[in-house]
Amino acid sequence: MVIDKVRQLLFITLIILLSSSFSIAKIKTIINLDHTKQIESNIFNNEIASNLITKHITIGYSFDNESENTDLLPLIQKMEKLYVINIVNMLNLSTNQRSSLNIYIHNSQVLANQVMISLVLLQQKIQYLEANLNNCTKEKSISDQRYFEALNNYDTLSLQDEFDNSMEAGLCITRNKIEYNAKVAIQNKAKTYYNAITQKSTYLENNQDIILDNIDILNNTTIQQIDTVQKTLQYQQF
């Protein structure tokens, strides 16, 4: 009976150690001057890592109904759609280019402010989970130590009590670790698009006059072709 309990305890511990080894991949942001390229869709090293992060994000939204869960994902979606808009194409389709550009900049800034508020709330939740994880880890370490002390002393009553305490602490570690990883995955994705949309809107705001005054030049592919020819001539020394 005691041997079975020990095996169960070791098995639970192994699961916890495996789950704690998970690390979240850093999402890569791509920003260029004309802001027309999308952020790379392949943001993870491999398909397994991508699926695991997606699962953690799903789990992160399943634990509760707090504001960072109900608000942040739709905001991330809005940021992504707003970011990938081709500004030159948008202006070409507009009858009032200055107004359209100002509206785009304004919407980007408002959205970024909303995301920042949600990120603050999410960070508080992450810190809370981290504190819980540390406490549960300490409790499990103490229970494990007391368990083996009871085993050495043939203290049947304490043996069962400490086994139960260790199991409870182990489950606490697992739950908090998974939820922590899930929240961090959401946080990283939100920060990626927050930085992207903020940089783009700031660039457009600082350069809106030159963009609007030279929209015809920006549309002219001949300029790009001339630049390519010039670079080729210089490189080849023709």
C-alpha cells in the first residue's frame, strides 16, 4: 500500500516537472517603413510549439470571465486587422485622403490605449498566479519532506496526511503553471500587435503631410524601378 502511494507521488511529481519545463516562444514583430507587410504568420519554431501555444491561449480564456479574458482577444484581432491595412491603397480609395488618414491614426491610438488597460489587468493576474505557484511549490516541498520522514518513522497517520497534502499542492502547481503559461501567451501576442500598431500610427502621424503631398509619387512604380536600376549600376559599376 505504501509503495503504491510512493509510486503515485513520484508519478505526479514527474508530470509536474515535465509541465514546468515548457517555455513560451518569443513572438517576432516585423515593421517596415511603408507598413504594408503583414506580421509573419509563422511565429513559432515548429508546428508542435504553435499548437501548444494555441492550446494555452484557449485554456487561458477558459478559466474565468475576468475582463482581461473577455476583452483582450477581440482587441488583438482588431489590432491585427488594422495593422495589415495598406495605407497607400486605403488613401487611393478615399475621397478625402487627409480625413481617412487621420481616422486611421485616431482609431489606432484609441485601440492601443484599450489594449494597454487590458494588459495592466492581465499583468496583475500573471503576478497573482506566479505568487500562487511559488507558494504551492514551497508547500509541496514541505509535504514531500514530511512524507518521507513519516515513512522512515512508520507513522501511518502522518504518512497519509502528508501524501494528501503533497497531492493537493501538486495539483495546485499544475493548475497555476498551465494558467500562468496561458496568460503569458496571451500577453505576448497582445504586446506584439500593440507595439506594431503603436509604431505604425506614430510613424504615420509624424509623416502624414509628406505622405499626403506625395501620394502620386508613392503610387508610381517607375520610381521604384529607377531606384533598382541605380543600385544595380552602382553595384555592378557599369
